[in-house]
Amino acid sequence: MNDRQPIRVLIADDQEMVRTGFRFFLESQPDMTVVAEAGDGESAVRLARELRPDVCLLDIRMPRLDGLEATRLLAGPDVADPLRVVVVTTFDLDEYVYGALRGGACGFLLKDSGPQLLAEAVRAAAVGDSLVSPSVTVRLLKHLTAAPEQPAAPEPPSPREPLTERELDVVRLVAQGRTNAEIAAEMYVSLSTVKTHLGSIQLKLSARNRVEIAAWAWQSGTAGPRS
């Protein structure tokens, strides 16, 4: 019998149809419950601060306050007790990914990705992980770093200490969208070893989650195959 409390989710989107669809699916999951909906960014921030949901699903384009600013207010570097935010976006909004990432988002989801990916994103965020899949984050980050028309992103920070070869291998796989289990299988190591490497990498890069690790990899040119 599962005695764990359900994952409490807040949904913020200016389209009622999207909110209804998300709520319908999430409420059908045995381990999730929707505690609030918001049609604009200001309401989303207010409700999130009041209710402290486990995961906030935020659209980017919303009235009164956009999803990027709402993300910064709820999960940004200056927030003492940040919430876990998954930004819901579309490919035509990928120029905003870097801003969302630096604002503290711990995941990215495309609206047309389907309900199963939505559930995966919520579950990953709830345990402090991130949904980093080739079809979502990697493509967006790669496009962002490669697009000459986009504003130049700040230079990636230098690691506090040099990363080991094994840690660099983990970084490359994270940037390619691998899960911890997939990294363990590909590197022929245990899951606990992967988690240990990730913890060390986060400390060295001052990264709060694997999304920031992936971003650093793409910005620094580390994401490609080992030479």
C-alpha cells in the first residue's frame, strides 16, 4: 500500500483549455493532485507562495506577469526557499529557455509532448530532478547556443575545480538527455556512482540541478562527444 502523499501541483496558463487538459490528466494519476490553477503570472506567484505546491507548471506567455519573471520570483537564485518550477513552452519560444534556466526552472516541457511526458516532468521535479530529454531540453539548448540571431548568453562560469574525465563523461550524457539509469548503463557503473558524480559536478559548477549542468555543457562546448 502506498502511503506517500500525492504530488501537489499548481498549473498556470492563460488558456483555460490547456489548464483543463493538464488538470484532467494529472488528477487521473494516483500520485498527483492539482491544488490550484492560475490564468496569469501574478496569480500564479501569489497562489504558489500561499500553497507551496510541490511542483509549479508555468506557461511562458501569460498576462500581467510572464512565466520567466514568475519563475525568477518563485525559484530564482535570490529566493530563500525556492519552489520547483517546470516551464511549459513551445519550439517557437525556445529563445526564452536560457532566461528560464537562469531563473531557476528545473525542467522544460513542450505543450504537445503528450500526457506521459507531462507526468514524467512533474515526478522528476518533485524529487529534485529534472526532465532533460533529447526531444525537449537538449534540442532547445542546442538551438539556443547555435542560433546567431539570438542575444549572446553570458560566458559559462569556470568550475571551482577541474572536472575529472569521468565527471565530464557524465556531463556529456546529461547534456544529451540521458537519465541517471541510462548514464549508469552506458558507463557501466552503479546508479549511486552516477549520483555521486552528479553531486560533485553540481558543487564544482555551482549548478543547482541537471538542467544547469546541461546548459553549462552546451555553452562551454563540452556537450559534444569526447575527442
